[in-house]
Amino acid sequence: MNRDILSKIEQEQMISREELEELLTTTDQELIEELYRRARATAGKYYGKEIYLRGLIEFTNYCKNNCYYCGIRCGNEKAQRYRLTMDQILSCCESGWELGFRTFVLQGGEDPYYTDERICTIIKEIKKRYPDCAVTLSIGEKERASYQAYFDAGADRYLLRHETADEVHYQKLHPSQMSLAHRKQCLRELKEIGYQTGCGFMVGSPGQTVECLVEDFEFLQELKPHMIGIGPFLAHQDTPFGAEENGSYDQTLLLLSILRLMFPGVLLPATTALGTIAPDGREQGLLAGANVLMPNLSPVSVRKKYELYDNKICTGEESAQCKDCLSRRVESVGYRIVTDRGDSRIEK
């Protein structure tokens, strides 16, 4: 394979099944390094050397869903459940604001306790106290009216990973009550309402094939999201996939770079899962074209309980320690953390 394939991806922002398979199986280290170099250069055109932080607040680990890969699935009776109060959530925001965070991500399972009214009240209070911040929600599939209500209350962004765009693969990962068509519809509605919208998929989840990944790319090209979150599948011992092999670290980095070339202005996180699977995973993610990090602002007392997969990192650090550590790590590979909302460079 020659370097022309990388130029083609850059210019056409498309990739064929054959090209993707070649890149994912190549042993040509020079080609891989060239892919990373081009991804860094592309990210640099849009975002320079700036890395955006998102303050993650994992406010509930109750979930009505029973996804086969997830540690907080409703069928996991060993999970230690918790919900944060409004005061606890606001305390997380206060700590984060003082540390320079300008985006707060409210993430949780699909927890019926948090009605639309409760979610809207939380959003409004955060915006009242920190009008210059961005509020991101990551709370799953809702009806369009709920998404509209959150948006009207002040939410700016919404993360809803589609996990896989392949129908057969989706059914291998989820119980029959869940629908890929509904998840895709949710993402389309979020964009229509006006959210900066994020989706994404697991790398190496059980049953994933190259064809599945091609479908992911095709769906992403159709949706044109503002953010794309990918990370390696990591098994959780108390799920049906507990004995499955983890996703590939190297493949995740390759896919990050391909995504950067295909969606040059997108916000692309170096995920916690990437840092869990390799000690310098997040730094290598930045060198592969990522430009977002999502450190944890949740109370230390609950961090271990929000365990989507085994051996999750950063569960015992205070927020300030975590940020200082990340700053040093980011600077070690030639980038810098900035105090910024970090909006997408892609038009809504």
C-alpha cells in the first residue's frame, strides 16, 4: 500500500472497506506513523496545540437498560448504586470552575428518577451560576420533547454513543427491547434541535467486523456529528461479556487518526478507556489526532461505583490532582490544556 490512500482519505473524506481493512492490518510502520503525522497536522489546522477539558460528573449509576457490555446494567446485582443530589452536582461544578473547567458533562445511566423536570432544574441552576460554561448531557435515549426541554433549559451538547451502526451487531450487544433505529433517530433529532451532537462506537466489541466499522463510518458521514467518541471495548467481570477479550489499543489509535482525516473539524476525545488499556494511552491518543480529555469531577466516594468496565483509571484522585497530572501529561507530548468551552469547529 502506498501513501496515496492517506491523501485520498484526506481529500475525499471517505474510506472503502478494502482501504479500511488494509490500514487496520498493515505492518508498515512508516505508513502508520505517516497516518498519525497527518492526523496531528489536520487537528493542528483546526485547533492548534490546544487540548480541551470536559469536567465529567457521573451523577447516577442506576440504569433501566441491560446492555450486555456495561457494568452498570440493571441486571448487575453486584453494582453499588448511587445518585448525586443537586448540592453534590453543584459542588462538583464549583470545584471544576475554580480549576478552569468551562464544560461540565452530566453523565449517567438511563435513570427514571431523574425526570425531565429534575434534569431541567439542574441545567438551569448550573447555567445560572456559571453562565459562560457549556453543559453537556450524556443520559441516553429520550423522546424528542425531552431533548427539546433540556435544550430550552440551557443544555448545549449531547453525547449519545451509537456503539455500532450495524443492525446484527447491535442485537449482539443489546437486549431485544433496545433498537438501533431508535438510537439513530435520537441522534438525528438532537442535531435538528440544535445541540452540538456527539456519537461514537466501541473498538473491538464482541462480534465486531471490518464491515461493522465501515457501517460506522457511513453512519458518521450521514450524521456529521460535532463530536465522535471511540475507545477500546473493555470487559466488565459482572456482565455477559466478562470473559471476552478487550479491544485493541493499536486499532483504536489507527481509527482515531482515520476519523481525524475524515472529519477534520470534529471534537475527538482521547478517552479514559484508552488510558485504562495503556499507561500513556491518552497521550498517544493526542498524538493520533485527538483534542479532548474528560477528567472526572465526581466525588471520590462514588468514582469506583461508576464502573462501566474493569480497572477504570482515576477513581481515587481529587479533581485538582487529576487536572495537574493531566496538564503535565499533555505538556509532555507537546500540547497544552486551555480554559475554554471548546466548541466544535463544525457548523451546526
